Amino acid sequence: MKFFYSQKFLEYREQGHPESPERLQAVVDYLKKKGESFFEEVMACPEETLLVAHSVDLLSQVKRGNFFDPDTPAIPGIYNYALLSCAAAVQAMEAALTEKLTFSLARPPGHHATSRRVGGFCYFNNMAVAALKACEKGLRVAVLDLDGHHGNGSEEIIRGRENLVYLSLHQSPAYPGTGLYSFENCHNFPLPPGTGGKKYLQSLEKALEIVSSFGPDLVGVSFGLDTHEKDPLLDLRLTDLDYKRIGGYLAGLNKRIFVVLEGGYHPESMGAAFYCFLKGLTGEKRADKDGEKKRW
């Protein structure tokens, strides 16, 4: 198990913006407090890597800061940070081929970036780039988007691609207003505001049945903690225990998994929630009343 991370991801901020360095710092600090030590420094990747999912024009726009999106500011140097964030996802994907379970702990997030546009705090689509690079290796990849917002960018890039399937559980209505229907190789599970763990896990079970039937070599999880009951941007009601259960469900796939951090905007809750998800993924068991050991 490895965590791909760089201190550089904490270097930038936009004053008052919810996509802050504190949210990532909270996760990293909590993991270290719990004794997790397998942190790998992210190595820069060539910008050509992005072209597997993005247009040359988008790269040029982000590099020059020549774009406008009300949620996605043109922060000085953001091109280099976004490129490094993509590199972290690609390295996590590559490491998962031998490590079985890896994590990209990076910012900015990526699943709202389309092939040609920034949006929703995202500049380049980390998960889509990593998944498409895996497909270049001849692998079948399932992308499971567990961020609380629909990954419209990931869906746009993955739609119709061979050897790829996209599945998303997300609040609806909510930004960006997409993900209401399923089509082709894209499967959406819109959830009403107020959804708690029981209904969420029921939808997750249905999504994982599709993943299993697809038979992927690799599963990429876009993981957002904006599904937490304390998150200020959405109204989903997941608890720390729910995250441990989600991790257990994913572990039950018995597939190689790489996890890419997406949203989550309540730093005070993110560390513990992420750690509970990790414990579920790594197979920690619980004892039922009858003493039988079962996955969360």
C-alpha cells in the first residue's frame, strides 16, 4: 500500500475558496498520526501525458491562465500544480499493478474537468488521464466515482471508450446538474439530498454488481469526502462508520484498486473519515453479535 503525495500540493491557495490546502493537510496528518508511513514523492510527468484525455488548447489555456470559470480560479502557477496532481494519479495507477492498493493524495481535484474545459475546482482530469493510460497498457478499467458531485468531466471523457466503464454515486440536484441518466458505458446513481448510509450502500451494491460483470483488471476510485454529514457544500449524510463499510464493499471486489482524492470541504472531519475508508479497504473485520467475523 502506497500514498503518492507532495508538499507542493499545499503551496497554493485562493483566499476564501473551499478547495484549500487544509483539506489535504488534514488527511495526510491523520494518516501519519495513525502510523501510516508508505508515502512516495510524486514525480513530474511530461505534459504530453495529459493529451490522452485533453486538448492541446486546454493545456495552453491553463498554462497561460487564459480561461474563466467562476469556481475555478486562474491561480498563478496552477498549471504546474494541476500537472503534478495528474502525475500522482498516474503513478498510483501504475503502482497498483504490483501493490494492489494505492492512493493519490493530491490537489487540485479533477473529475469536473472535461476534455476541453476547466470547471468545478478542476483543471485537468486526474482520474480520466490515469484510466486512459491504463487502457494503453491493454487493461480493462472500471472508474467508480464516489465523490458527492457528479463527475461530468470523467463521464464526458470516458463515454463510448472501449475497455472502460464509468459509475457515479452523487447527490442530485446539485452541481453540476448532470448524471441524471445512464447510457452506453456510463452508469449513474443520483441520490436525493438527505441520503444516509443505508440507501447509499444499497446503490453502491448495485454499482459494484456492474463492476463485477464488467470484469476489470483495475478499479480506479474517485473518492470524495463531500459525502460526509458535516460537509458544507452538499447534503449527504455519511458517517465514519459508513466509510469503513464502503471500503469493505470495495475490498470485496478482490481487484487491484487505486484511489484518487477528489472533493471534501470540511477539514475537521476528513482525516478520520478517510482513515475509516482505508481500514475498510484493507480488510479490517468486525464481530457480529454471534461472534462471527465479517467485513464492515
